[in-house]
Amino acid sequence: MTDSETLVAIQQALVDLEQISFVAHRDTQAALAVIQPYGNDVVLEWVLACKALFAHDRDAGKAFIRGSEAACIASQSVLSWTHQALQFLAWRGSWKAVDGYMGQLPDAYRSLGAEGEARWAALGLDWCERHLDSGIAYFRCPVLELEGGHGIAGIEEVVLPSLELFTKRRLALGTYLCGAIRVRNLLGIDAVLPWAKRGADILQAGRLRGEAFFKLESEESMSLLLENLPGFRTPEHQRLLQLVLYAWFGETFDLLEGNWSPDKGRAFIETDGEALYLPIALPSREEAILAILHAAGHMAFYSFEQRYIEALFKAVGREHPPLDEHQRITWRPLFAAYGEDMIRFQLIFDLCEDTRVDARIAATVPNYLGRLLAAAEAAPLPEGAAAAYLEWARLVLRWMAAGAPGGSDFEALRPLLSVEATVVDAYKTANEVYKNSILPYISLAERELAYIPGRSPNAARPVYPRRALDHAEFGTGTEDKDDVVKHDDIKPNPEQKQIPKHAAGEDPDFDIPPEETAGSGGRVGVGIPQPAHVMGYAKGAEYSEKGKPYAEWDYRDNRYKRNWAWVQEKQLTELDANEASKLLTQYAPALKRLKRAIQTQKPARMAPLRRQFDGDELDLEATMSYIAEKRAGMSPKANIYRQRVVQHRDTAVTLLADISTSIMQNNPNGGGRVVDSLRAGMLLFAESMEEVGDPYSLAGFASKYRDNVSYYAIKGFDERLTAHTRAILGGLSGRLATRMGAAIRHAVAGFDRAPSQRRLLLILSDGRPADYDDGGDERYLHEDTRMAVKEAVDAGVHPFCITLDAAGSQYLPQIFGPGHYLILDNINDLPKKLPEIYLRLRK
Amino acid sequence: MKGFLNRLRGVERDIIQLPVEDDAGAPYYEAQNNEIEIFEAAYRKRLPVMLKGPTGCGKTRFLEYMAWRLKRPLVTVSCHEDLTSSDLVGRFLLEGEQTVWQDGPLTRAVKAGAICYLDEIVEARTDSTVIIHPLTDHRRQLPLEKKGQEIEAHEDFMLVISYNPGYQTVLKDLKPSTKQRFIGINFDYPREEIELKIVKNEVPELDDALVAKLVAAGRRARTLKDHGLEEATSTRALVYAGNMIAAGIDPVEACKAALVNPVTDDPELSEALMEIIRAHFA
């Protein structure tokens, strides 16, 4: 073909293209300028390719034409990628792949070179051949991410393992790729294959679960990754951090898991004024300790104190924004005034406030500044604008560590070192510094690099304004400082999904505000008094959907009402493992003491009984004194033997907790709610019982009307204490009323499954028996409970009631008999007392 | 004086020993409160005394000091689980073909008019705690059940028990009937300035700065009591740590050996304690 023929052919092709699409023609013309220098033959081929692709699929054509200019500039060639693009003609609906391909081309040429690009394209085309969607996913995946700085080898290492997954398990590349890249970036290529294999296993078990795993959306996937995350892992050292904070600040801080994940950049400890949010891993132990001290220092030294926040907004001359739905406040309006330069100001403000707080911490924690400085000196300087900030922070720190000598550049910061300085001073100082500062403009992306190790953005989260100072003024803040058993109101971790309360399903009026059922016999459901009238007998006894019927004693008729109260066994579905572990940590010393006390009681070895009248061997000491006394002319008792027997106490126990609405109310002795003590009590009881080794079961009960008594079996005699059980106990909450008699009868029936001869039923209550339908007649359910207790005794079960109701002595002697109940004045004692009581009873 | 004392080392001595008369032999004690006056008043009226307080806060040292001050011999009995009443009161022994009665330490103290100190009384079996009842009220008698006798206590006799309310509270406690027979003196770890003085006095080789750091670290470690630490860092442990430092051990290591390792096996807790110590000594 001669040149002129070529030119004609080009023109012809262009005309054809114009006829098909005006836009395509226009775009082609635009790109031609870049293509033309490569010669007419090339241009012809390219234009024909445009036409072919456009004819094949309009979108593919458009993508090709539009991407050509950039591709040509990046590759300094035309034909190589044109030929590659033409291969897409083989598949219908491949335009998405073409689109992705053309989009990635410039990057591919730049980062991989021509050879690498060819390999990259070949790999992708193979995938298109195998499975078009996978090919699309491949080409859509940004090439820079794909290679991850390793060139074409990086691409191969990520993509090749998926071949096997695809052929054997039909795992599409799209499912695998994003996750795999993230895994590689986080943990290195070696982690990818085990991760993918695990994923493939999971995928076999269930498609949805497996896909969630590959998208790194599922817990198991994340946890698999996080398990392998290098650095100082905070979840494993939570207690250490907690102890360190307690030692230095004398306060317990809530340490919660933050939502940081390894690909979100630098790990910081954040705070919202109430809790500290820990990333799963921090680079080193030292940094973790410094960071937690620093973050807690913000809380301890009033960075988030309500009055100062208010003063701060006042200083700016504006109202602080309304609190959000969680009663949190956001800092944003403070920075908004700085517009584009917001990040710069924010960093300066953070540095001022950090300087203030660190000065205060240094007064408490010896050598703190030295360590912070050492960590800062060791930190590598980042590139870009952040370096200046980091360097500045270092200089300030050096100045502070040197005892803040006069005449330095940092005189402006001196007021912040005073004990009286507040966050407001920090803000004012920051403004001064900001005006005179030569620190460069910095972008949000670079911000995280500007902090020295240990410090973090202070305004990372909206904060709950603290009111520690307000409390301190009224002398309530420090009252229970020395109390081990400290109950803070349990607040939800906003990071974690709360199980909606009605997910429990069975309690329609769960959300009814707590009613007064404790104390001296407050009532629930008091309406118009109705006689508890017998309307007829339930038919077809035994178990049905209505549950299991029990007779109820009516003192007015002096007879049983058959099949009157219906008990349904249910499962508690609200789990709170976090709470459970928190309680266990909180009560660890008490539990340890209990366990030790139990161990001394437990016949771990065959303990010799000394001074027995009968036995296998002589008790030498007793014999000596026997002979000596005999010689001395006395007549000692002949208890000179030793016996080795296992002291076997064959006892089974059921702990039956009243979980009526009243347990949700606040503890009259202060410190949290009744339910907090109840949870802790049951947890400690369970843990102690594991140590004792006696068979035990745990249950809770609540009721609403006679035909709706819920019996929540938490742990059966033959079940083990599992994390699940603990989580149930941690998530225990109150509902409905207290129909105790029916619950006792059901619990007694449950002893059929207990292996032991001696049976103990511990009832844990916080008020008198009552239900919505008892017509205001307290005595009715009292009498019924009394009969239930009597029946229990007849059945060989020993009931014992532990009540939190201070007025319990008014009615418990009648119900349980004198000596068969115990009133705990201080609910906070419950966790420690409960196992003790059991041990005393079982003797 | 010291030479004389040294000659007595490694030699069996009777448990009834009058304290050394001169001032040089005085046990070192820093008063924390009014405990000296209270004790002296109780002694004047011959009332039994109960010393309550955590381990290593100076109960025993206080009593040694008081015995010296009041010039009474001190008989110390460390109570343990198997301590029976005959271990306290006495027993018949065989000697050749004869049986002889041997007085127990309590009986000896009652006869000699000594101060009898029953250390950690809760540990003892209840039968042995009950026999002290008649000694602790107006009767001031010790019944010798096996001999069918009773002894009127010497007019200078005084009974002192110690009792650490901390770790025995579960399932192990003195009976109220026993407790209420005593004058109670509460002890706690001394205030910082007194503790500084004590450590300085016990380990004179250390320089003041080091002592200050040691005491500060110890006091800080004390805050972790009840957070897994059952017994807080005691003044005695601080003195031990001081001695280890004086013996040439690196301060951090010395504190680890004296303050951390003995009190906990819990790795996280020891880490937290070490964190405190390192912060002070780094």
C-alpha cells in the first residue's frame, strides 16, 4: 500500500467512524495529533482498531479512543497496546475490561516498562479468556496497587495463587484480588497464600461467608490478619495498659477497640473524652505506653472538660454546635475559620495542647519527657510538609526536656507549662503561634505523619464533654476512688454494633422504663385491683407451646390452682462478652482470693484427718501425747489415728436469679446499677464453681402474667462454662416481673438432671415476689412462693434466698423460714459474697 | 555492745529475754501516729492489744520497739494452720520412764510477765484462739486443761496479737467474740516522709536521691493493690530493695527482685510494676 492509499484508507475509516458516531469521530480526531508522528501506517492501524472496537461495542470503542492519547504518551508507542486492545474483540461485553485496560495503561507503562506492560496485559487477557468478569476485575484494579512497588513480579505473585483457586473452586479473581492486595501490603506476600487457602476453605463451607472473608469484611478474615499483624498488640496487653494507667493516674479508663485497621494509615490511640480507643497494634511497646499515657493525660488533665470546651467556644465567639445524638460535641467549628489552612492550625493547636498535657504528665510520671523525646528522636523524618511539623515538635520537646530554659524560640509556649493552663490557653497560644509561624501548608493526607510517636490528633473524634471538675467540686468524683468495685455506667461502644434490645424478641415491653419493684415492696402493674380469679383449668397439661404448667397456691381458697402458671424455657440472646471480660478483670483479685479459699477447702490430695478414733495409721503426735498423758495419770481419749479419706461433698446447686425490670435501676448504695452487681455476682459464682467442681446450673427468670413465666436457662448442670455463657452473663438485663413460685417449681424440677444427692437452690432476688396480674394482693404470691419453697424442701431441695431488698426481713422469714435467707445491705458486696455464701451453705 | 550481741549469735537462747537496756540496742522505729501512746496506755491498764495492718508495714518492729521501751521480754509465736492449743500452752513429754510437763511459749510468757505476741493469729486453729479468751478479759488467767490447773497471769504480762485483715477476709476471720476483747491499733504503710526516713535509716549507704526514687516507685506500685496485687509493696520490701542496691545490684534489677518478683506471678502485672520502676530509675 502506498502512502496515498494509506491516507485514503485513514480518511475512509474516519468517515465511516463519523457516520457511526459523531462523538467517536471527534475523539479520534483529537487523539490523532499524538498518534500521527508514528507514521501513517500506524495511524491507519490505530484508526481501524478504533473502528473495529467501536463496531464491536460502542463503549469499548469510546474507552479505547479516549484512553489512546495518554497511553501513547506514556508508552511512546501505539501498536503494542493497539494490538492488545484488539484482543478484547474476542469476547462479548468486554467493554468494561477495555475501559479498565485503557485507564491503567499509562500507569502500567510508567511503572512496569514495555515488557512488564505486555506481561500485565497478557495475564489479564488470559483471565478474560478464562472468565470475563475476572478479567474485568483484573483490569479495573489499579496497576500501582497490583504491583505494590515490586514491578511485574508483584503482579504475578498476587495473581498467580488465584489461578488454582479459580480452577479448583471457581473463585473469581474479583472476589480475591482486592483482599489479596491488602493482605500483601499489610503482611507481605507470604501471608497471601495461607490467607487465600483459608478463604477457599471458608468459601467451600459457604459462599457468602467466603466472599465476606475475601473482601476482608468478615470478622474471621480480619482476625486472621490481625493475628499476624506485627508490632505491639494492644488487645493482648490491655490489662497491662490498664494497670499502667491506674498506677499513674489512679483512675480506670475504658479501653475499647478502635476501628483502626492496618490499611488506614498510622495507628493512633484516640479518645472521645470517655474512653480510649486502641488500635489493634502499635509499632512498639514503648510507643504504646507513651501513647496511652498521653491519651489518658488528655482525659486526666481536662482537655475535654465541659467548662473548658465551653470557654473555648466562647473565646472564639461562637456557640458550640449542638450535641449530637450521643451527646458528643465536635471540634470542627473551631477550625472551620481557618479554611484551607485548617490542618495547619489544627496541628499547631494539637502541639500546644499536647505540650500542655505532656508537661502535666511529666509532673506525675517521672522521665516521661525523656522517653517521649527519645521516641521522637528515633522517629524517621517523613517526606514533605509533615517533616517540618515533626521537627518542630521535637525541638519543643527538647526544650521541655531540658527544663524549658529561658531565651529560646519557644517562649510563647511557656504559659502552657504552668499547672493552671487549660485547653483554652493552648488555643490562644496556638493562635499566636499560627500567626507567626512559618510552618508550611499541609494536606490532610500528610497530617498523620506530622505527629511524633505517642501523640495523636486530639480532635479525631467528637467528644463527650467530661465533667470531672464539676464532680470534684461537689466531692463526689473521688469518693469511691479506693473502692475496688467501681461501677461506671456501662456505655455502649459506638464502634461496635449494639444488638438492638428487641432482638431478644420475647419481651415486648422491654423498653418500658424501670419500675419500682424493689425496696419495701413497690409494685409493678398496679392498676385497678383485680382478684386473681380462677376461670377454669388449663387443658392438656404437660409441655406445649405455652410451656410447662405448674400449680399455684391460692391462700384465699386454701387450695392449689392446677396448671395455673405456665413456664417457658427460653434462651437469653443478648450477649456481651466485652462486659463479661471487663467484669472478670475488675473482680480478678476477689476471684483469686475466692479461688484460693476454695482450694483450701477442696480435698486436692487425700488430706489426712488427724486425731481420729479409727484409721489406717497412727497419728504420731497424738500418740505421743496420749502415752504421755496416760503416764501422767490421766485418761486421755484414744483418738490417736490418722485417716486418709477424700472428703466428698456431693452437692448440686442452681443459682436462680430474678431478672425483673427492677434490677435495671440504679444501685441505692451508689455505683452503677443493680444489674451490674448481678452480672458480676453470677460471673464470679460461675467461675468459683468451676473451681469448686460441684455440678451447678445458672438460670434467670421473669414473668408477665401467669401464663408467661420465662425461665432462662443460662447453664445446665451438664454444660461447661464457656465464653458464650460468660457473654450471656455479661449481657444480662432486666425485664418484666417476679413470679417466684413458678420459677422455683421449675428450677426444682430441673434438679432431676442433677447428679448429686444434696441439692441447693440459691435464689437471688432484689424484691418481693410480684406480678402484673396479682391484683395488688402481695400476699397471694408470697403465699404461693412459700408453698413452692415447701414443695422444694419436700422434693429434697434446699432453697436459700439472697436478697438485695433491705426490707427483705419483712417477708422472707415467712417465705423461706428463718435462717434460710440473707439480706445483702450493700449490693456491691454481692459478687464477692455470693460464692462465699454457697461455700458456707454446702459445708 | 555489738560484740556482745555477736557472741550470742548462733547460740540457743531462752525465749524469755529481757530487752537490751541501753539506747544503742533500741530497735529503730518511726512513729506513724499516736500508736506509742495508745500502746503504753493499754499496757498501763494491762489490756490486750491487736495490731492490724498489711504485711511489712512495721507491726513486728513496733512491738519490738515497745518491748524495749517498756523493758519487758517479748515472746513471739508465729501462728500457722496446725498450731494447736497445746503448742501454745504446753504438753506432757516422755523423759525416760517419766512424763514431764513442758510449758508452751504462752504459758512461759504468762508466768514471766512478758509480752506475748501471737503473730497472724487468724492462721491458727480456732481451738487455739479460744484459749486466749480468759487471758484477755478481767480474769487474766490461763487454764492448763491437761494439768487441771490454771495460772493467774503475772502482773506485767500482756497479750498482743497481729491480724492482717487483707487477705483472709474470705472464709477466714477472727470470731467477733475474740476480736472485741482487744484494743485495736491500725497500721498502714507510713507517710512518704516517714518512709523516706525509714529507708534511709535502714540502708544508710544509699544516697538521698536514690532513696527518694525508690520510695516514690514503691508508693506508686502500691496503687496497684487490688488490681491483681494482693499485698502491696511493703516498707520492708523497699528496705530490701535498698539493701540490694547497696549491695551493688542495678536499681531496676534490685527492685525487680525485691518488689516485683515476690509479690506477683502475673506477667501483665509484673510488666506494669516494672513500667513504674523503669520510669523512676531510667
